[in-house]
Amino acid sequence: ATPMSIISGVGRAAEFGVLVRDADALQRASTLDTLVFDKTGTLTEGKPQAVAVKTVADMNETDALRLAAALEQGSSHPLARAILDKAGNGALPQVNGFRTLRGLGVSGEVDGQTLLLGNQALLNEQQIDTQALDDELTAQASRGATPVLLAVDGKAAALFAVRDPLREDSVAALQRLHREGYRLVMLTGDNPTTAHAIAKEAGIDDVIAGVLPDGKAEAIKTLQRQGRQVAMVGDGINDAPALAQADVGIAMGGGSDVAIETAAITLMRHSLAGVADALAISKATLRNMK
Ligand code: ADP
Ligand code: MG
């Protein structure tokens, strides 16, 4: 193995907008068999939009949106932006005791009412009956929308369906990776039904969903214990431990600084086409050295 040709491989990658940290990273990238993708912002645009609101009998849409938006003012999650946009510009009530429940949602009090906003796991954890909204939840999730539930004083009150479409170039890049023989996996904290619907649209083989932020690195470890050589592709702060655990961490351009600092490979552009380019260059470089 000549170090010179590895260095020229790193240089060639840069011409394709792929920044490779060191020779070792290029070498590891040439022997991968499994590619794990974060969903939000990596496979999808990461700019979710609230497309539907469903409320229970004694709640109206406007009030439900005001309460949800009031809570989301304190959150930096992409879902928060979607709820705030849908609520519009009106004044929002004051929130006391705001809390972020990582991987689940948010909570707080408005006008003496206790509010919870987040996924089904969050409401289940509090033994809140979601039955009145279950049909809508299943319908939205099986279409690939993320259901966000609002509970007021321990009662399910509303469901917001939020859509985050696949990035325009995701499907073509994933098809190319598939043809090259990689096993493609989606890793997400989102609802399993939603995740499966989007995976199907994207042409992804396996889904690991409902994962709490701390569970992402553990999920990578499990694949490695099965003997897989794993790359993790992500863009968020949440993804950093999984990027570090993977045999090769790949950060999407324009993502969080923490992701970029952790990753062995950084894509200058925010496009999955760069993943296929990076892996093809690594293989070609290592092949030329034999
Ligand atoms: P991911 O980045 O894969 O979406 P997260 O761990 O950030 O995973 O979130 C997991 C799930 O927790 C989300 O899909 C959503 O259902 C819920 N959630 C997290 N934060 C919020 C929030 N601010 N508002 C509503 N739901 C949230
Ligand atoms: Mg992301």
C-alpha cells in the first residue's frame, strides 16, 4: 500500500466535494457493506410542514395550535418550526415550567393547564389515552407524516400531522448505492409507521425507528457486532455519537459543527450523491494500490 496513492485519493475526493480526514478513513471507507442514514435532514429536507390538524370534541383547531405553538417557542427541534408556522403570527400565551423531553417532545403550563406535546411514546409514558386520535394517527403515519400529539391536563386533545418530504436527489443516490451492493438502513427517533412509509418511498432496506437520541450509537454497535462494516450518514448534533461509533462517519455539508468535527468524511454539499462519490473514490483508490 503506497501512502502516495492514498493521498492522491484524498485529493481526488476533494475535487468531488468530499473532504476525507486522513488516509485511514479512505481505507475504511473502501470496505463498508452497510450504510445507515439519519432520517430528518439527511434523507429528508429537514423543513417539516404541518399539513393537518385533528382535534377531539371539546377542543378547536385554533386553540390547539396556539397552545402547541406556545410550547414550541422553547424548542429548537425542526418539528417546532412547523407547528409555529402553522399557528401564524398571533400572540401566544405565556408558558411556565417549560421542559424539553429529549426524543419525546416538550411540556409546560399555560393558564394553569398542564400541556404535553410530542409523540405517542410520550403520551403512553404518562398513561394518557390516545384512542380518540388513534385512527387519524395511523392514517397520517402510514402516509409518511409524523404525528405530533397534544395533551391538556392528562387528556389527548389534538393531533398535528407534519410532513418532511425526501430531498429531491435522495432516491437516485440511494438507488446508485443499492446497485453497488450496500445494505441501506434508516435510523430515526420518529414513529416506526412513519419511518417505514418514508423508507419504502426512498428504497431503504431496513428501518430502526423510535430510537432515543442516546440509542443511535448503540444501534450502530449492534450492527457492528453482527459483523457489518458500517458507515453512518448524518447532519445533526444528535448524530455525533453514532458518527463516532461507525467505522466511517459521514457528515452532510451545512449540518451541525459537532457532526462535521466528529465525522471522518464531510460532504461539502448537502446531498447524498456525495456519499456514492466518496465510496466509489475510496474503492477505486484502494483497488489501484493492490
Ligand atoms: P429525529 O431527529 O430522528 O426526529 P428526535 O430524537 O429529535 O429524532 O425526536 C424523536 C421524536 O420525538 C420526534 O419524531 C417527535 O415525535 C418527538 N419530538 C421531539 N422533539 C419534539 C418537539 N419539540 N415537538 C414535538 N415532538 C417532538
Ligand atoms: Mg438529522
